[in-house]
Amino acid sequence: MRVPVSWLREYAALPAGVTARELAARLIAVGLEVETVDELGADITGPVVVGRVLAIEELTGFKKPIRYCRVDVGAANGSGDPQNIICGARNFSEGDLVVVALPGAVLPGGFAIGARKTYGRMSEGMICSATELSLWEDHEGIIVLPEGFAEPGTDAFEPLGLRDDVLDIAVTPDRGYALSVRGVAREAAAAYGVEFRDPADVALPAADAAGGYPASVADAAICSRYVLRGVTGFDPDAPTPLWMKRRLAMTGVRSVSLAVDVTNYVMMELGQPLHAWDRARVRGPIEVRAAHRGERLETLDHVKRTLDPDDILITDESGPINIAGVMGGLDTEIGLETTDVLIEAAHFDAAHIARSSRRHQLSSESSRRFERGVDSAVQLAAATRAVLLLEELGGAVVDEGVTHIDLGAARQPVALAERHAARVAGVDYPKGTSARRLREVGCEVAEADGGDTLLVTPPSWRPDLGDPNDLAEEVIRLEGYENIPSVPPRAPAGRGLTSGQRLRRAVGRGLAGAGFVEVLSYPFLGERDLDGLQLGAEDARRRTLRLANPLNDDEPLLRTTLLPGLLKALARNVGRGFGDVALFETGLVYLPREGAPERAPMLAVDRGPTGEELAAVEAAIPEQPRHVGAVLAGDREPAGWWGPGRPATWADAIEAAREVAHAAGAELVVRAARREPWHPGRCAALYVAGAEGAVLVGHAGELHPRTVAAFGLPARTAAMELVLDLVERAGVRAAAPEVSTYPVATRDVALVVDAAVPAGEVEAALREGAGELLESVRLFDVYTGEQVEEGRKSLAYALRFRAADRTLTAEEVAAARAAAVAAAAERTGAVLRG
Amino acid sequence: MSAPNNSFDPVEVTALHPDEVARMREEALAAIAAAGDLARLKEVRLAHAGDRSPLALANREIGALPPAARSEAGKRVGGARRDVSEALKRRQAELEEERDARVLVEEAVDVTLPWDRRHRGARHPLTTVAERMADIFVGMGFEVAEGPEVEAEWFNFDALNFLPDHPARTMQDTFFVESAAGGDSGLVLRTHTSPVQVRALLGRELPVYVVAPGRTFRTDELDATHSPVFHQLEGMVVDEGITMAHLRGAIDAFVSGMFGSGLRTRFRPSYFPFTEPSAEVDMECFVCRGASVGDPDAPCRTCGSEGWIEIGGCGVMNPRVLVAAGVDPERYSGWAFGLGVERTLMFAHGVRDMHDMVEGDVRFTSAFGMEI
């Protein structure tokens, strides 16, 4: 809401010296969010005066006709002689009053006016248009002032309102009343403790003034008050006065015609949206009712709309003429010949208007106000103010008859403990504070229980005040939030982070310590990303959730894997010249739940949910396990003066997974696997030990060349992805090991196996065979070549043996080694190498 | 006593003669001093202190002397051998020191050579800032609560007193999730971390003191100051006798923990459906502390010369939310706040553009290292 300060001052008796910025600060303190203060005309300086055109000499021979004018500017030019001014506009005649910027004036945009030679003549100033003075947008020519506006030579600043300040206020949804000069003036007056004059205080017609336009309301639930007032004999050519144009322009409303401008002006002033019909085009009695299915209406914006039974309509005998509170119909629109005008002021149900506005994607100044709640009692005053303006400015005759349908129920008082505001704020307000402050905002306050309880009836313009806390807020904000003390909360001893929360931090630190950089990518995917991963049609990762309103139509899906986001970030870094990249991400993926209901249930809000109700909601919410993923390309270790670098490989991806498992205290078991998007020969399935055997937690390895191509990645890019939640569950609390101080015995074995036998199995067999004397086993060489048979490979292991309680004998160590080799032989066909 | 030993050999006697012993000692000491390196010293040691050295041989003869002469001869030879041994030890140390000095100089390297053989990783600053923000409250005894990102509308809106057709609900620019059949699923991407308030109340014993950091979503296009995916830190307390003053205390503790002590905070009345009364929270600009206000010569980039920085919204929990979460509003009261993690990072570390936080450029993230 843009509020001119001059307009505000008409109704709030603010101290003369208060600047717009001070006013803004005060309004912010009471809860009106003033976003900007526009100081209009602050950049206009120097002599800008009223002038009268005495004579016009038409100059020809130029590209366009030019006028050389003699303009009486009174004594403003010092000499009293007429001023000679060149003007390109043609919308004025000799004798007209105009606005003249004399030499020395500076107009908006730093436009300095001087005496200068142009079109062969000396031009001593400029005759101004509204646009040049930033009054309003007008490209029709210069401003022609009405006769009697002011004497030539009069300074034009004051009468034209060249300088004014406009407060731009972001109105929160609870404060519909602040979408009006009236509402803001009331707040300003309360903030300064000065008198407020209500612009709705107009002389109302007698309560029994019947004989208005026939109308009925079908349902009090859609419209609680309906007022019609009419005028006849309106002059459709009557211009909108300059002051009204100026004020409308400052609030951001374009001037259309006097009749329309008056409805907008009253809306801005009182917050009550009005509608004006050409009465000659309305046929028969008006009814306010819900739409019937299939009804249609062509609205003012020339769109033919199909109406919904939830829309509130204004209808006449011909059918719908307005979508109530949202937009009028084209057929009954005020036109250039309209002389009889019917003004509507109504109180429509907020929720209905909100839905209609959304349904028809029509957000108007009117619907914005109805949605946020307009004063439920101001309609008669608003309609009356409008017809009086039409009478005053448009020569109309106001109908005596008035239509006033009042279906509103009286508002019930809210019981408020006198101490409630003090208890909410933690401030010991003196008794009587609440009643005083509430009366200031327009509430009626009665005392009960000897003053311990207040019975508060909020004013008609505050539909938002319904609960004790709403009323407490009014008291606390007017008493000043700055007066609330700062008292540290005293929480009971907390338990710190959960193990899962600690794990996430440990995983982040572990991977960062291993050289990976964390990214936080958007969780939005497109089908293209899933195709790029080479996922088969049946792949579970293709079962995604879809957004109804994605930001980007190419990415409507919610991720089921972290890889696309990581791979795109990787490609972006490579594209920016960073070829050696290792990235990781931890985050949720979203998995539709099997058997989930079509729609999550809506529960009651007037009580807590039952266990069953909660379970029903949870059953509709997708599974959202936390994953961790990592990708890497280029050199894992860069080349340098020390020698060549080491390229990142599938093994680094598995190692990243081990890093995660290590942080969780879980042991990772690696097995060969095939899964998209990995290279079929370079993909590992990763398992952790669970209570019921090994649990698959993810995959790692080198990416499939087709995936590499699809995402534009460097060759041999490697990746891993784990379900972090599963890894976390496998973590075991570390038990202190027995640290033996007896000497170690080291034995190496070289085993020859088929090339296809995984080293992991050989190692597992060695461990099992060696028994508890084995301290560690380490593969230190893998050999294929001349010294082993074709299709076989040699694996060399270092075995370390140690006992907790003694020095091992050579016989013991030999036996353990032999047992290890035997187990490997039995399970993997390993043969001890020569 | 017996008669003088007539059987001793004059030669042997000569070897033990004081002059002879002195000569052997001098000879040995001269050789030691003359040894120019450790190898030479080793030879000298063998020649003058070894088993076949003159002094060692002389020592063997002592037994042949008459008992009366043995003691003196023993002292004489022993003294000489000790002198030689000590001289050897000293010379050994000298020569080793000389050798070490020489070798270590020869082994000197250029320690300014780079050894960047390992790429350094980093955690995302939004992660670490959110952790720090949460830790300030964990330090006060709060626990960290969590909730899903795809959330039921009931949790995201209804339970938080966003009525179905209220403008506050449509103002949230919500991402809606389609049902399996392409219809209305009743699910949204949570527009704020506030649903965790209700979840925490439903899932925990009272009183509840929690913070909930997390990802939130709104249909804003990415630009310098907006992102459709962003992060908030929710805070909530529900206990008996809780007031707005405690809310202020918690916010003040956060500001001093995050930005430094002595910074003022300011509450501005505002509106959120789930709090009543509600406020926007500003803190004094920690860079200029208000000095830039009205001073065009010293503008402040951090606060735009406003003197204040908006850090979030807060308020006293609307009793309707307590009711929807099954908490008795007659007995309990509470408050909640929501702080922007991106904003905190932008202010605390001078990040100017939201793009930097979402693109995953390693240059940006690496600058922040492991902790913030």
C-alpha cells in the first residue's frame, strides 16, 4: 500500500514538524512495515509557477508544428513582463492556465531549465506536462489548469502538490485495514497519541431510506452486507480533478475516468472496494448468489470465464454481471456515455474471494482487500462518499433511495484476562494499560470480575482480532516491543546431539579430510538425468515424486539419488577449469511409499491428533532416507616436481565409502556387482554387517562410459553412493582392544588363484583360516605375467601374528599360516606359489 | 716375605718402566690427535687401545711383577690407558660432530618446494554455519530436532494455523507434490522448518527446548538474494511460564554467540499465523554498529547504511498451534523463531551472491575449510 503523507495528515493530526522518515520509523515500531519512503518532487527546485497563455504564434517550417507563446507569469520573473516560451504541445489555447518552469528551475532527473535559443527564438522557460513534473503519467500534452486554479505568478509547488512523501507499506495478511489511508492514519494517530478523524464519518442517509435499486442476497455466509447507491445525470465528460489524479498516481493507480477514479479513490481512502455499473445496462433486480455450474461471464479484461459454484456472483435478469469482489463483467461496464451510475459496496466472505481470485488467476486491488478482510460496517459510508464525490465533481444527482442489506451478526466480546498481555510479554504493565491500548485501536472494552477480566469487542475493521493473544499483541506492540526485557531461557540439561547428528558431522569432516569438497545441490531432477544414469525402465530410482509446479519444466522430479546433482556440479567445475575434482554431498532422497494413500489426510486443528491419525499422515509421507554420495575425476594426487600424478579411479570411490563407514564405526564389505550408472566391470556393491546378515548399503566404482558421456564428464569419472541411515545403524560402539606387548611374527604368503577370484574372498579365507592369532593381513602385491600361468594371478600377503599372553613359537606361527593357506586353498582354489 | 723374584725378564720390566709407559701414552695421544677422520681414528683405536696395543700388552705383564711392584705398575698403566680411552672418546665425539655438520649441510633441501600432493577438501559453509548456529543453542541445553522435507500440508500449514484460504498460505510460494495419480497429494516441499515445531511437540516430553536446522523450499527463482532451496534454523521452547522476554533472551544469546557480544537487537511487530504476537528480528550491524547511518562518507556494505540487519522472524507461539499439537495452552506457553542460515552466512562472511552457495564451485567452498 502506497500512502501519501499529505493524505494521511488529512485524517491524523500529526505534529507539523514530523518528517516522513520519522513517521515511517514510528509506524514500523507499531508493526506497519514501511519498506521505502519516496520523496516525490524532492528533486524539483527553483521557480515553477502558474502562468496564463496570452498569445500563441504558430511556427512552421520545422519537422513538427511548434508554438511560440507569450505567457503571463505575474511577477514571478521579476519584471512582470510576459515570458516568451517555445512549446511543442498543442492541447491548449490562448487564455489557458498552465504550469511554467522558469529559467533556474530544475525538474526531475536533473533537467535544468534555462533561457535558450531554439527553433529560431529565445525560449525563456518551459510549459510543463504532468510527466515532466512526475505528477502522473500523461503523454497527451501539457497540463491545462482549471480556470480559477490560481493567479498567474503563483508558486505551483503547493497547489499542485509537487512535493509529497509516499510511504510504501508491505501490509501483512492479518492487517487488511492497513490497505487504506484510513487504516494507516488510525495507526499513525495512535502512534503519536494525536487525534484521528475518520474519513468514513460522512452524512449517512436515514436508516429508513428505502426505494433503492432492488437487490437480494441469497446467503449471509457469502455476503454479510450489501449496499447500492445510485446517481443520475452524471456528466461523463467531467474531468478528474488534478488533486485526485495526483493522489491516485501516488498510490499507484492510473486515472481512467471520473466515475472509475472516484471508486478507486474511495477504495484507497476507506479500504472498501467499490464497483460502478452503468445503471442503464443492468437489467432488473440484482441477486448476490453462488454461481451455477456452467455459467459464464466475460470480464472487463475481455476474458470469457467459466464460473465455479464456489464463485460468488452478482447477477441481474440476464445472468452474471460480476464475479463478486474480483472483477466486473464487460457488458455492464461504465462507458463514455454513462450518465446513470450504480455504486456497489459489499462485504463478501474472505475465503470465497481468495479462492475465486486464485481460481481465475485474477488478483485485483479489490480481491486483495477482500481476502485480507475489509471493514464489515463501512459499506454504506463508502457508497455514500462515492456518490457525493460524483455529485460534487461530476454534476450528478444522488438518488434518495438506498439499498442496504445487513445480514451480519453482532460481534461477540472476547474475554481477556487483564494480566494476559503482561504474562505474554513478560512485562509488568500497570493495570489499565490493556483497556487503554485496546480502546485506542477501536475496541470496546468492558470490565468484569472487578477489573481482572476485560470483555473486548474488536472494531468492525479488525477481523483479525479474535483470540486473547491477538489482543495481547495490540497492547504489547503499542506499549513498544523495545520495552520487552531480555531474559535468558533456562532449558533443562539437554542430551546434546544424537548419534546420527554427530555421525553426519563426522562423515562431512572425514570426507573433507580425505580431499572431497561438499556441495549442496538442488533436489530437482528431470527424466533426462535418469536416462543419463542409464537406469532401466524397472529401476526403482525411476519411481519418483513429481512436483505439480516445478520452477523448471525440465526438472519436475524429486531426486531418488544424489548422483545427478553431484555429476552436474562436477561437470560445472571441470568446465570452469578445475579438472581434478572430488565432491561429496549428504542429503535426503525422496522415495514414494508403497501403498501410500492418494492424499495425505487433513487432521483436525482444534485438538491434538490421535496416534492413529498421526500414523495415517506418516503413511502418506514418502520415505526420505539420508544418502551420502561422492564423485571424483582427474588426478586424485596431482603431478608435480616429485613426479607424475595419480589419476582418480574406481578404488578411490570405494575408499570414500570406507571413509564414511569408518566414521560410523561400521565395517564395509566389498563385492563385485553390476548396477547403473557404474561400469559393469568396475562396480562394487557395499555391505555392512547387520543383525541378520550383510546389508547392502550402496555402490561405488567407475561410471559407465555412457553416463560419462551423458553428463559431459571426464573419462573414468568415479562415484559412490551410500544410504547413510543404513550405515549408521550398522555402527558399533567401539570396545577397547587388548594391546599386546609381545613380539610380532610376520609371515608372507604368495597365493596363485584364478584371475576371476576376488581378492576380497581370498583375504576373508586367510583371516578365517589363520584364527585368532592373526593380528592383521595386508595384500602387498598382485602379479600376473610370465611367472604364473595364463588366466591366473598371484596375490602376496603379509600376515602378522601375535598372541595376547605370550611370545609365539615358530611352530605356532607356522601352523597358523598353514591353516590360513589351507582355508584359502579350500575356498578359493589358491595354491601356494613356489 | 719371600726373597726377591729372580726370575723376571728384564724385557718385561722395561715395558713397565715409567718412562716406557709414558712414552706409549704420549704416542697414543699423539696418534689420536692426528687422526683426521673417523676411519683413521678407528685404526688408531685398534693400534693404541686394542688388545694388541702396547699398553694392553704392558698391562698383561703386571702379573709377572713382584707383588710389591704390582700396585704401582697397575696404577701407572691403568692411568695411561684411561687417558688414552678418554682421548679417544673425545676425539670420536669431535670427529662425529665434524662429520654430522658436513653431512647435514650436504643433505639440506629447499623447504619452499611445494608438497601439495593431496587436494584439500572442505565442508560447505552453509553446513558449518548451520552447525554453529545450532551449537549455540545446544550449549544452552537445547536439543536438535528434525523433520522430513517432503511434508504433509497439515504439518506445514494447518497445524501452524495457516487456514486453507488465508493469504498467508498462498504467500508462501509453495512447491506442491503430485499424487501418484497426478492429483493433489496433500504433500508439499516444506516452506519453512516450522512443521518441526509440531513434530517436536508430538514426539517429545514437555518441556521442549529444541532447534531444527534444515532445508526449506519456495518457488523463488534463483538470483543474487533468493534461492528456491534454502536453509532455516527453527527454534522453539514450550514450557510453563514462558514469555516474550525469554524469546528476546534467546535471540540475544544467539546474536552475541554468532556475531559478538554487545550488539543490540530490535523486535518489529509482524505477522505469522503460528505466532501471536509476532516480530521481525533485527540486530545492530556488527560491522558499523550504526555509525554509517546518515553518514554518506562512510557507507556500510553490510547493512546498507541502515544500521540494522534483519535476521529472522519470531513470536509467542499461537495457542492454536499448541492445541493442534495436543498441548494444553492454559498450562504451557512457548515461543518460536526462524533464522535464515543463508543470511547469516552472507552477513557473517561477506558472501554477496546466492549463486555461490548453490553452484558447488570448489573455489568458493574450499575457502571455508572444515569449520567456520
